[in-house]
Amino acid sequence: MTHLCAHEWGRVAVHNGTGPALERAFTRSQANALLLAARSHPLANRSGTNILVDRYTEIGAQQVVGVIAAPGCSLEILPKIDATSDENDETIRTRLVSMLDVALGLKLGDGQALAMARQKETLLDILIRLFADRLLAEARRGLPRAYMAQEENLAALRGRLDVIQQFTHNAVRPDRLACRFDTLMPDTPLLRVMKACVLMLRRHARVLATQRSLDELRFLLAEVSDVPVTALPWAQVRIDRTNRRWETLYGLAKLFLKREWQRTNHDAKAGQGITLLFAMNDLFEAYIAALARRALLGSDLTVHSQGGLRYCLMEEGDGGKERFQTTPDILIKRNGQVVMVIDTKWKLIGRNPEDKKRGVSQSDVYQMMAYARLYQCREVMLLYPHHASLGSEALDAGYGMMEGDERLRIASVDLVAGKRAVEQQLEGLIAPSTVT
């Protein structure tokens, strides 16, 4: 099994069969298998070049992070916004796990996330171990059960008699009674999802301790029916007060099985691997939105992600339709009124004194001006990750819009400082600017 690690926009060597073999390189067949997995992934464009690019002697990663797997090989892609940083992979992986914890609501403690990320395991190994450990702890406490309808021929009456069944199939068997009754059983839609996830992950777990946990789970879930991934009863799963402690586990199972926004892809037919990829733009947006909610908790401000949905234009004439719908990343509201629009950008922002535009895209500025008018708010912000070239202080620059009182702010948040520090930065950026 060949496993290599790269960073966003990084490259990994490919040995094409000529010259001496390289120690850290994929063979051409392995590279082709990874490229095929990239093309078949839900996140991919038609050619898969927004995930991996084939340059013959190497393959290049794009702006996604996670693990992409194929038979006999896997490639882990880690985020790295600052090319000049000398952080090691364990530190970067720790930060990625922390971002996923917040964005996906995994409810990891800081100490647990740090310990897991430093085990020199891939992101996929970490998430599989997290799922196995948590599910095993809950299963040992007791499986959630529900009354299930049963039909069985018994020697004594149990429940109620199925008259039609009794006088047709059991007409010549007076010693048998066709009974219908309810039994408290663990074979629920929720646990069928859990068992399917356990069986699938057991094929891909590489750590011995995780394999043992998954084997124990297979034993504990022996009474639960085996259901193929393609036939799982997602619509029948109900999270209520009786199984609320399983909610996070159910979210993790969807992460592995259901291809949610996280863009997980599992080849159920071939059984050849599991690919877990996250678009960094989406992940950064979800991370900032979640921490903004924490930062503004208790205030009169509320945070709404991927909302708004107002249209820019209306066709002229009778029955004209609205066109060009907008979906701002984050809306800050007070009493239902938008007071700030934030658009997150996972890209480098400059502080070159010679560049008066600070490297901001002109199209991004036009977009924010449109948001200011459509949502009738005075404050709009482009928010970037901080990097060393910006200096020790986070960026916070304001620009007044011509012919109006709206203001565009260009700011950065330091992700290296940790979740609590990011919350404080966001509170400082949002709260003072929304004072009426």
C-alpha cells in the first residue's frame, strides 16, 4: 500500500517505468487509478482536473483537502495557505481536524483532536477511529430499541391471531397459531445505517486497534439486519429524545455513506476504496459561520449561512421572471434585518504597499457592491485567512463606496491562533460594525 501526502496546489512524483525507482512516488498505474477516482468523485468537474491534474511525471493537487483512495494507494491532501510556513504535517492535520470538528459538529474536545491528529495517521484513519471509538462506547451503554411488528407461527397465542393466515396456511396445522405481535428490538433504521457503516469501514481501517473496535461492533450489532449501502432507510431514521446521544454518530455515518456536502465518495460496487474530500472554500466558510455563531451567542445578532437567495434582475414585460439569484456566504441579522454580509475567500490576500487594491479581485468587489444594494446593508466584508506575509496583526481595511454610505471591509482571521482566538477576532470584526 503506497500512501503519500501533499498540500493544496502541491505535487507528487509519478514513476513511469523509466530510470531508477523513486522512494516517494506513485507508479503510473497507481496514478491512473487516483486520477480515475478523482474524475468519478461528486466534487469533480467533467475531467476531474479541479481535484487532481496529470502532468505525466507528477500529479498535482488542487484546492481540495482530504484523502483520495484507489486500489493499493492513497493520497492525503492537506491545507496550506502560507507557502513560506515551515509547519509540519502533524500540525497542519491537527488544524484541519479542528476545522472539521467545528464545521461538521463532531464535538471533539481540543485535547482529543490534538492527540488523534498527532498519531501520524491520515485524516481518513482519524475519522474512522473517531467513529469506531464513539460508536463502541454508545453500544456498550446499550442499543436504542423500538417495537417492531412480527409475524410468526407459535404453539401458544402471542399478541393477536392473524385469522386469514390461520385459516389458509395453518388450516391443517391446529398445533400452530399465526400470531402478530410487537417486539422490542434493536433492528431499527438508525442501527441499520450504523451497521452498514461499520461493515464498510472495516474493509478500509488500517490501524489494528480500530479494526478490533469495528470487529467488536459487528458482534454487538449481530441482531441488526445487513442492508446494502444503496438500500439504507435514510428517510425512516428519526432522532428524538430516546436516541439523542446518537445524533453525532448518525452525522458521521452520513459523512461516510451518504455523500453529503463534504463530498464523500464510496464505491459500493467495486469496494475498492473510500474517498473523503472537502472543498476548502466550503470548509472555510462553514468554519467561520460556526465560530461566528459562537462569538455572537447571547447578543441580538444572528448568523445565517448560504441564505438570502435574492435575485439581481427582473425580466422586463408582463410575467417577467427573476434572474441571477445570489447566495451570500454569511448574513448577519438583527431582528430579521440584514446588517452585514460576509463573503469568505480561501485565498492569499496581500499587503504589498505598492498594490493599492491589496490583491483583491475586481469581480469580488463588484459582487460585494451588489450584495450591499440587494440586501440593503451598510456593511459588507471580504474575509480571508491570515498568513505571515501580512505581518503579526490581522488585516482590517475599510473602503467607502462611491455614491452611497455603504462600506466594504477587507479583513483576515488568524487560523493558527486556535478556535477561541478566531471567535474573539470575529466578534471584534462584526459586533462594533453593526452598532446602530
